Amino acid sequence: MTQREKDNRGFTFIELLTAVSILAIVMVSLAFIMSYSSGNYRNLNDEVILQTEGQIIINQINGLIIEGYNVKFSPSGELTIYQEDVTYVILFDTIKHQLDFKKFTPEGIQIGNKELLGKYVEEFQVVDTGADDSNKQIKVSLSLKKEKSTFQLKNQVITLRNKIKPVP
């Protein structure tokens, strides 16, 4: 038996180097795929959060407006919804990127504290009912943003259920 036949028990350096190289390529590929998938998941999760938040905001505003008898939107971004027993004022906070609301009695006394209506709001627009109080439909538009994701609800038409009454 020759010396060469006796040393066939282990790996050569070249075989070991080849195995480590293949393993490194596989590990780097897996790390890249996981990083890419994680980024996609984060972006899709942000989009779902924005869609949910936008729908919640619109549904809450819709519920308040439907029960109202008049709605006014000021150039400063305040949406005032007049109901029989309470007046809601929705405020757009451009610094915190959120919508808040306050409740008032018909006499103008504030009820409770300011409450959060929705967050991630970049833009809030309302087409008013008009000066003559003849239009029962208004359009609400929202634009939301969280990190790289955006979501927009444009021209959501809301119709007042009650007869419009003039407000002072």
C-alpha cells in the first residue's frame, strides 16, 4: 500500500475551501432575500395601516356628517359639524400630522378634551356645502403618509341625512 492511499481519510484544503465558498454564497444569498423580504413586508404593512386608518377616519367623519344639519369648512382647515345636541369641530394639526376633534354644546361650551380622530394625515380637504346652505353633499379628501408609503382617499361624497338649517 502506498502512502497516498493511506491519507484518503480527510478533506483536502481545496475541497474545504470550495465547501466554505459555496456555503458563503448561499448564506449571503439568504441574507439578501431575508433583507429584501423584510423591507417589502414593512412597506406593505405600512400601506395596510394607512388604508385602515384612512377608512376609519372617513367612516367616523361620515357618521358625524350624516347626523348633522349643517357642515362648514374654514380656510384654516377646521371642519364644523352641527348636530341638534352637539357641535363637532375637526381640527387638522399639520405639525403632528393628525386630525383631532372637539365637542361643544349648542351654547358653545366645550365638552371634554380634544380627542384624536386619526393620524398620519398629510392633507385634509373638504368642499363646503356653500354659502346658501343648499347643497346636501360634501366631498372629503384625505392624504396619509407613513415613512415611504402613502394612501389617498379623494372626493369621498357624504350626504347629510337631515334637512339643512342655517347656522350663525
